[in-house]
Amino acid sequence: MIEDTKKALNTNLQANVQEANKDFISSDYIIKSHELIEQGFKIYLLAQGTNSPYKGSNGHLDATDDVYKLIDMFNQYGANSNVAITLRDSKLVVLDIDRHTPDKNGLQTLKQLGITPNFDNETVESTPRNGIHLFYRVPDDLDVSSLKRNIGAGLELVTDKITVAPSVKGGVAYKHFGKSFNEASMMPQWLINLASSVPTSGNRQAKRVPKYSIQERWQMILDGFTEGERNNQAVSLAGYLLRIDVDPNVALSIVQKVNSESAVPLPDREIEAIFNSAYKREVKRARMGGR
């Protein structure tokens, strides 16, 4: 009689706990994250349904390949947190093909350039806004830091970090097709050429088109950084301010203010790291006699 009473009192609680554990363990996000760690990738979490880091987190700076640390993150933020991987240490890059509007259609841009790639046997993910992410391995002798990020209308070469399936944004899911990430094809020569040499009409070999025009940089100051281009824009703005002899402390304050007024700001720690990197690069450039 006493034993039966104990069971009756604890049945609902025990069932709830078991169901919660079952939901947590069976989360597609957690399962996928563990698979990616097994493949050698570092994982970090984004706020559910967004491409933004959780408030108080360090975004991609929290990336880990330690399963136990990852479980702690899911316990802290939720089993259905969006999943992202770092690319810098993975020897992967992603060709982000946008198809948002007729004047920003990456597939149309490739066609105009005479490039007709076949994606049937590639590592591909579709994005919530009808875009395409193509994952490629980086050749051992290629320095991706020398490559241009914005390589055409609707075309972006991502080399730092990326959101991956089965994440969602605005209620729509990223979807994975084809080969796994660790089976991705080698970066094709046409893509290397496209990201390596973006010539001007004045000098087709030596000169490159800046990532952003002066007008675009000042527009950043007015509007803030754009989600998806925040790191690139912060680097560009910091370098520009330093090249026109703005005091470094003032330049940092401007970049921090622009970031704080952006729709989705980067963590302060990341902005400081970006600025310090830009500052070191500009000092080195000045020493070599060029500005």
C-alpha cells in the first residue's frame, strides 16, 4: 500500500522528466552538432530561429569541438538553438549565392560571367531566403585571407563562420543536400580566380576593386553594419578611418558606435579584435611605404 502510494505521487513528475530528457536527446540540432564534431568541426550556438549569437555569449569565439562543452551550451540556451560552424580551422569555404531579388541573383551573375557550375555532386545547403550555400575544401597552398569576400552581385565567399542545417530562420529551415561537409569537393579554379583577381579597367593585373566605396563606408556610419556583412564592413570601415589619419582611439570609438547602432551588433570583444587587426595591418602598410 505504501509503495503504491509513492508511485502514484511521483508518476507525473517522473514522466515529465523522462519526456524532457527524451526531447533533449532526440533534438535534431544536438544530433547534427555531435556528427559535425565527429567530422572535426568546431560548433557554436545561435539564438533560436536567428543568425545572431545569444546575448552574453561570444558567438563564434565560443566554438568548441568538445562534446561536453557543447552539451553545456545546449543546456544553457536550449536544445533547439541554431547551429553554426567555424570555417577558419576547418579548411572549408562557402560560396553564398543569394537569390533575393532580380538585381541580386548570384546564379544570374555566374551566368553573365560565363560560369555554368554543376552542383549535383556538391555539398549544398539551401537557406531560408531561397539562397544556396556551396561548401568547398581549400587547397593546402591557398591563403583564404587573401581572397575577396564580395565577388559579384549576389555572390559572397564566406571564410570565417556559417549557419548550417537543421537551423531555422524566421520559421524556415536550412536544408542539407548531397555530400557531407568532410566530403566536400576541392575549391574549383573558377572560384579561386573569381575571388583572387577582381581587376579594374585601368590595370587588369595589379589593381583590385575595394570591397566598399567611400560612399558605402559613410553609409555604414549612418545605417550601421548589415547582418551577414558585419565583420567585413567593420574591417573596411576601420581601415578606411585609419588611412585618412583619424586618431586610432577616435576611429575605434566610431566603429564601436556604428556597431552598437546596427540591427544585430557584433560582440564588443569581436569589434575590438577586428579593429586591432586592421590597425596592425595599416601600420605594416605604412612602414612599407604605401597607405
